[in-house]
Amino acid sequence: MPPAIAHASVYLAFEPSQRFVRKIVQWITDFCELSLQDVDVVARVHMAIYELAENLVKYGASDSVRLDVEVERVGAGSVLRLRTRNAAAPERLAEAVRILQGLRDAEDPVAYYDQLVLESAPKEGVSGLGLARIRAEGDLDLDFEVDGNQLCIVVEAKLPDEVP
């Protein structure tokens, strides 16, 4: 098996339209398959890419959103990093921050996911379940930052090198 690549990145800016989601998810998944040697990680990242792209389209409050993908050699392994950036309406931003803080700080991401399922059942609108899937089902690191009305979500997968 060839060694993992040292660095690769793709930066996409697009109109937040549902018509782009399926193709963007497939394109970035194909990029990850070419960049990584871990089929399990690619499957988990595929789910994360889908959830992030859906969120950009549903909740983006500007005419352009951004999705970045980077694979970088770090020590004895690699890190795959997904980063989204979009403007959000104040009420959407506050709810996203509440959910993201809970996900980032949860000692048990699966229990937090279960809690969100129960909370969201009677509600319409933002549930946070897609973001929770990234952390609970995908077992991926999740962080975020807010700059004014801009929300940046970062998802990371750490990949050890193959042992010969």
C-alpha cells in the first residue's frame, strides 16, 4: 500500500442551493478516497461531508458558503480536516452555538445525541441531529468558532500511518 500523502487540500465556495449538495458530497468523498488509505474513515467522513453540506444549504444566510477539505501529514500519521464557513441569522447562530458547545464538550457524544433526539421530537426547525451524528456516529472531533455572524465548523479525523 502506498504511503499517505503529505498534503492535499480543496476549497469550495458555492451558492447555498440543494442542487449542489449531492455532487459536492460525492466529489469531496472521491477526493478523500484518493487522499487516504482508510476505508472506514472515508465512510465516516462521507457522512460528515453530507451533514455539513446540508447545514450550509439549509442555514446559510448569504449567497456564498464555503467548504474546505485538507489532508495533512502530522507526525506519524495524517489529519483530515473539514471546515465550513457561512453567515447565519442571529437566532440560528445562537441555537447552533448551543448545540455545538454541547457536542464539543460532551463526555459521551452518543448520550448527547440521544438527548437531542428527545428534545427535537416535538420541535420544527433546527434539531442539531446532523451535527450530532458527526460526533456520535462518525466518532470525529468537532469544534467551532464564531466571528460576528460567521460560523466556522471544523471536523477532524486523525489517521495513524499503516504499520508494515
